[in-house]
Amino acid sequence: MASLFSEGDPVLLVYNKRHRWIKTVIDDLFHCNYGSVNLGELIDAPYGTSLESSKGKFLHAFPPTIIDWINVAFKHQSQIIYEKDAGMILMMLDVKPGDTIYETGTGSGSLTSILARSVGPTGKIITHDNREQAIEAAKYNLSLLSLDNVEFNHRDIVEDGFVEGNADALVLDMGDPWRVIDHATKILSPGRKIVVFLPTFDQLGKTKDQLEIWNFKDIKAIELLEREIQMKKGAIRPSTRMIGHTGFLLSAIYMGPKLSLET
Amino acid sequence: MASLFSEGDPVLLVYNKRHRWIKTVIDDLFHCNYGSVNLGELIDAPYGTSLESSKGKFLHAFPPTIIDWINVAFKHQSQIIYEKDAGMILMMLDVKPGDTIYETGTGSGSLTSILARSVGPTGKIITHDNREQAIEAAKYNLSLLSLDNVEFNHRDIVEDGFVEGNADALVLDMGDPWRVIDHATKILSPGRKIVVFLPTFDQLGKTKDQLEIWNFKDIKAIELLEREIQMKKGAIRPSTRMIGHTGFLLSAIYMGPKLSLET
Amino acid sequence: MASLFSEGDPVLLVYNKRHRWIKTVIDDLFHCNYGSVNLGELIDAPYGTSLESSKGKFLHAFPPTIIDWINVAFKHQSQIIYEKDAGMILMMLDVKPGDTIYETGTGSGSLTSILARSVGPTGKIITHDNREQAIEAAKYNLSLLSLDNVEFNHRDIVEDGFVEGNADALVLDMGDPWRVIDHATKILSPGRKIVVFLPTFDQLGKTKDQLEIWNFKDIKAIELLEREIQMKKGAIRPSTRMIGHTGFLLSAIYMGPKLSLET
Amino acid sequence: MASLFSEGDPVLLVYNKRHRWIKTVIDDLFHCNYGSVNLGELIDAPYGTSLESSKGKFLHAFPPTIIDWINVAFKHQSQIIYEKDAGMILMMLDVKPGDTIYETGTGSGSLTSILARSVGPTGKIITHDNREQAIEAAKYNLSLLSLDNVEFNHRDIVEDGFVEGNADALVLDMGDPWRVIDHATKILSPGRKIVVFLPTFDQLGKTKDQLEIWNFKDIKAIELLEREIQMKKGAIRPSTRMIGHTGFLLSAIYMGPKLSLET
């Protein structure tokens, strides 16, 4: 049972693992090193259709995932987020359709786009970055996905705080997150969660100290190690090389200005 | 800035880390070992309000997260899913509002509830289990969250296959997933993804072999190790004990009955 | 082909995993909950002999390994060293028969005994501890193994430095190792290595700073994670629980008072 | 306090991390890209002496460690052993001065040399390999270290078994170790240990099955993950990249032909 492409849909064209493009299903030619194909042939064609190019090569057509968008089409101004970390952030922040999530920094918009997709059209992402270039790149990237539930703010949070509002959750991905914890208390309702992504132990200690000062509780830091398993038949084994570290995820719950928990 | 509770809202009452309850905001008494409180006081009260009990103890009131629901209120028939694995499954399957996700087995409904929340009211979860008891427990658990976008099927997938339909993605969490891969091809459009959660290497090998036979590609297996960091001031260090293994996540993309990728 | 026990040899008696004893092969009765056996029967008997007790149970007789000694017979004043860390320390310090190794603190003598065995009768371990009780316990423990190549020093290294001498290598296992790095330079020849075992990141940073100040090079920190694999037939998988952290191993080479390396 | 070089000693000459040589202290010139130095200047000079080259560069002179020998001077026919694994093997096999250790395969002799150094002049390594080339390379490599306690056997263990003798311990590092477990029982006394190094789960399962058949007990498999910590000041963090897998270490104790343990 196959879903069909419609005119105007985005399409992921796959030649092999390294050669992939995201294009629009429209009556137009697409040229690459492997020849040219007419994208109009995909109108009303099933997902998974393969197009034969002018050079006799085949390009396979799929609907792109959010990770395809990020890896294939995004301009990257900065380190992108790993799937393992993005997924854990969704869980830690209890992200759901309709939520309003605050974020800083925007970076290239990778995590922003994942959050925006997860909160859906009834939700909203309020993102901040103090680098104009990052904001511009992220705006471009998000526009590719036709996600219009993101509010971009070119703003120095350390100096000026977050834009006013009421956040269901807050995620910090910046070099000195401990300097904005006081501002975080202005936008978080009690009971709401913060997640901070940070790569070093020094950042972990400083941020944890500020979280305690500002009455956050359930402060917990973890890291996720992703290990790939090679599956050659009769020789299943963990891969020789792996990513040893991306960053720590520090989470906490805001208790409001006065509360403290029995322990 | 604090959000307010309304009558009929669920509320997480927290005494300490181990003593937590989920109740309804309604003009009624709640009794526990720490005394009784009137839940009616929470109507129009801000998140984070603390209620003083008849014994002079304080219970703090927060909106429950999905993980709170699973840990505090669910009846557990089977192993629950870990946050790290659930988050990664959301990313691997590209889950978004509006999706139709197929699942088997239902188990206690932990992953079902996370998926149901993520696809939102415009999406749907079609879940299957061959154990009547699991279905009943999951129905009860899901009813607590007022999630009504889940279709439960008491069904033996190995014998009878999945209920008819068109899945945006499929997740398998069962003992012998290799026995349903052929059925999976009937509900997955080409380009759609499958994720299989399995704890042993033997299952990994058998399932991977079947995925290859049925023309799934991009077959990849990973596992996530979660490491907690203790943050005692001046003595930051990884925790002495950790969970060493939950399961592997095997993902693949269905290519349709005939396709094959250049590599 | 079986080796034989001689009178006076130590013998490990094994009933099961948790019930093990180290005794001497001598014409005498040994009593335990499982009955009594005559150890004299082991004289000239092969390794692996099983003795039937007065209660009809069997105790199996083996030569004890150094790890058996530490786990079964030692009095423990402090945390014992893990095999993974002890083995890595042997490699990092290039320990070999004939070496003179300096150590502080002595603790319960677990690492001391492993080092003493590795340097053999032609080598020497010079160990220091500022706690009299630790020294006494370690002396008792080491006497069990008949290792007489250990010199015990009840001494406060921070205040008084190491005893004079020329170390082939130095291992530090103490709470504030950064306070003895200056003293370390007095006993280490240039080209000799130091290994510091420490559990926290704060200790790591402070010790590394001191090593740089005192002209140590090739400063490197690692940790070893040990993962056990369960091998139930047809269900091979990593164990659910594991030790998440014991400590970091910080190693460096002393360059002498003036040297610096091109990089 | 500095030890002195004597004529005929081996010396590690270090220009930087990547440019290192092992030479002999003798009245002779050594030429490299950084100029030439007279090695005779090292006679009676302290460890750590730096020699100025004809081009005004400095080479620093240290006594080589066993790991320096393996990394700098050995010809490598095959994968070398990692320090973490070699150290753990020493512990698991209870290696000590005077032991007789059996080994197959010899490979490039890396592990052989570590074992030979650890058992010292009173011990012996009996190593076997079915590849003549490996034996020749290992002989060359071991001759560099002047270790003369190794007996090399060019022999197919699967067909012909081990050379006769009485092993204190046995280490297997070969592709199909399950095919030599029966032969292992001929050289191991009861109570002696075997360690098998193998990279895949399939090998693990097959070897474990044979160990059970031949009455080995305490069968245990582990793997060691080595994680490096970067120590840039104020930014301490695990390294981004790491080795994800070298191999598993399967250990067991031989119980003799008839014994079985209560459990």
C-alpha cells in the first residue's frame, strides 16, 4: 500500500548514501552528475518510485524526514544536534503538540526545527540568538520546511533576558548558560522544565550552582553514548569507532520563587 | 509568570521523590500518610502551589508530564520503555503531529502513550498485542491521559498480520520480531521506516536477515548508554552504578517490493 | 596434566561462588557450614581435587590467584582496586620484575599486593600512608601472601614527602594528589611515569595543573568502563546493570627539572 | 635523582609525539630529518638528557617502555593488542614472575612480549602460530627486547594441538578459538585459567558452548571501553572520538575432566 506524491510536495532523491537531494515535485528537470530526471513524473506517483536519468542511472524518490532536511538541505552555521540528544530533549521537556517552547541559541536551527515540528501548528517556538548570521541561516533553513510556528529573536539573552511570555519548557544550548538562569525564572511557570545542553564539566558545575540558587529542583545530568552495532552476517560486533561525546543534558524543574521540596 | 490549574485538570502531587500521586483538580479531599488536603483549593491556583495537609506537611502541585503518568499512575504489565529509547524512536521514525503509527506489542502502553501524545489529536496509533491482559491494562492506562487516538487490537500478528491500513511508521517491541517482517511490508509505504526494539544479539541477527530478504535498506543497529553524572559540589563525577543495557534499536527503511539502491 | 599441592601451600577451597576460603595445606581439619574436611588429604594431591565433607558436600581445591587473595582473605579498610584499573596501571607504569615502585596511599594493600607480585622478589614496593590503621591492615594482608618485598611507611606525604630513593614509577591513590606532585619530582628520574587514580573531575583538573607546573609531559587521562556480557544460550546480551564509574587514570611522564618537548 | 644510561642500553629518542626512535647507546652517529646526534654522549648521562642535533634541534633520551617498543620498533603483521586489554589479560590470568603461559596465535608478538616481560627470566611463554610469517616477525620483534624466555612454535593448533607441557595459564587470540578448547584441556591443570580475546558475538557464543562442554566453569565475558578525557583548562570533557570496540575477553577456569561446582 503506497502513499502518493502530490504536486508541490518536497521529495528526497537518493542515488546512494552520500548523494541525496531534497527537491520539489513539479514539472521541471533536475540535473546532477548522474544525469537529469523530470520531477514532474512524480506527480501522483507512489513513494519509493525510481526515476531513470538521462545517463541510465536511477534516483529513488521518498518523502524527506526531519533528519533528511537537516542533513541534506540545511545551511550549517554551527554544530548540529545529534538524534540521540534531540530525542532525549523532547522527552525531558515533555514536548507535545500545542506547547510553547523557548530556546537559545538558535544556532543553525536544527533543534529549532525538530521542536517546531513536534509542537505542531498549534504550538510555538520562541528562539533567541545574539548572532545575526545564525538567525538568518536558521530562518532560511526553517523556511525550507514551511514551518511557520517559530518566532526568531536576535537578542542578547545575558544582557536583555528572554522576550516576554509563558514557556511550557526552555532549552539552552549556549556557551555560558549559567548567566541566563535568572532570566529563565521570568518565563517559566513553576513545575516547568529546563534542559541545558553543554559539552564540558566546568559548564556543568557552574550551571548547576545557578540552578540551585534560583530554586530549581530535581537537578540531574546525564549523557547518552550511542554505540553502533555492525551486522555483517556471522560477525555481529560493536563498531570499531564511535562518537565518544557530544554533550551533557542537564535538566531541572522550576519550583517558583519560594517553594522547596521535602526530600 | 505562572499558569493556572482549572477544575478537572490532572495534577501531580509531590511530597518527595518517592511519594507522588496524580489526582484530579476537583472539590474533594485527598488522603495520604502525610495527612489530607482539599484539591478544590487548586482551582484557579498557579502551577507550583503547595497545599498544607491536616498533618502540617506540604504537597506541591504540578501539571504531570507523560513520564510522570507512566511512572506514577500506570499499571505495569511489562517492562516500561526508557526515556532515552523512546526519544530515539521518535527521531528514528520521524514521528510528528498527524502521523499514523503502527505498533506491536502494546505491552503496558508506555510507548503507546508517548507516541499517541506526539502524533496529537490529528494522528493515530494502531497498536496490537496477542495478550488480552496487556490490551486491557494499556486501555486503562491510556484512559487516564484522555488520549483517544489509539486503536487497540487484540491480535496475533505472526498468524494474522497487522490490521489493514497505511502506516507512516512501524515500531516492533516483541520477542520474535523477525516473524512479522513480511506482514510489515503490507502496511508500510515505500520510504517509510521501521524500528525494532530488542535486547539480545541473537534477535538482532535474525531480524536483520529478514529485513534484507524483504527489501528493507539502510539497516542500522545502535544502542544508547545513559550515564548519570553526580554533581556534588567540588566532586563532580559519573555515578558509580548505571543501567548497562536496555535494548538495541534496529532501524530500516522499506524500499517497496522491487527497489534496490545503488551503493 | 595436573600440578600438585605441597604441604604448606595456600589453597582456595570453593563450595560455590559466594562461599570460598583460603587455607593452608596441612594435616588439620577445616570446619564450615557445609561440614569439615581434612586438609592433609591435599598433600601431593592434584590441583582441582575435591574433598568430601563430613556432611557429604564437596569442597574443590585450587591454588588462589592474587584476586582470590584480595577478595577472599584481605581485611578491607578502604575501597579495593578493580582488576581493569590495576591491569591498566601495570601497563601505564611499565611494571616489570625488578622494578622499584613508589605508592601512596597504601589503603588496604590491594594494589600494593598486585604491584609486589608483578615486580617479583628482585623488585620492591615503597608504599606510604598517613593512616596507621591502613598500614597495619595492609601489613597483615600482605603477610598472608608471603610477599616480603614491600616497605611500609607511615608518613604524611603532603608534609614530609616520600622516603628517599629512586622510583622506576609512582602511583598515587589519595584524595588530594595535587599536593604531592612537587615531592614526586624528588624520587622520579626523568623519563619515569606517574599514574594518579582519582574519581572526580575536580581532582583531575587540579592534579593536571600541578603536573604541568612541575614539568610532566604526555599528560593523559582515561577511564575504563567494564561491560559484562550475559551468555545465556540464544540470548547473548550486555548485562542490565554495570559499574558506571570507578575512577580516572591520569598518567604523565616526568621530564626532569628543565626539559621541554618540541610538539 | 636521575638514573644513568650505560653503553649498550636501548634508548628512546623523542623529537615529538610522532617522531620517535629506539636506538642503542653506543659511540655512533644517528641521522634523522632533524639532523644528526652522537649517541655516545649518552654513556653515563642521566635519563632525560637532551642531545642537540647538527641542525640545532633537540632529541630527548629516555629508557623505552614495553609499549614504546611495540609502537616504535616492532614490525606489525597483524592488529596489535591495546593496553587496556593486555592489562586485563595479565589480571585475569594471574600472570606473575616464574609462570609458564601458553599462547596462540603469536601474531606480531605484541602480547607475547608483554607476557614475556611479566613472567620474567624465571618464567616462559610457549607461543604458537600456524603462519610462518607471523612467527618470523614475532621472533624479530622479540629479539629487539632481548627477551629469551619465549618458545616459538610454527604449528596448526586445530590439527595438532599445543606442544606438550603444563601451562599456568592460556591465552587464545585467533579466529576460531572454539576449535582448540579440547586441546586446551591437555595442557591446563585444574584450577588454571583461560582467556580468549575475540571481536564478535558469534565467536563468543560458539566458544562459550565449547568451554561448557569441556568442563570449564566461572565462564565470564566482558569488554573494556576506554574513554579519553580532554583536559583543556576550564573545558574538561570526554573526547569527541573514541575507539568503540576492540574485542571481548572471555575467561574461564578449567575444572579438570570430572569436577563440577555446586552453585
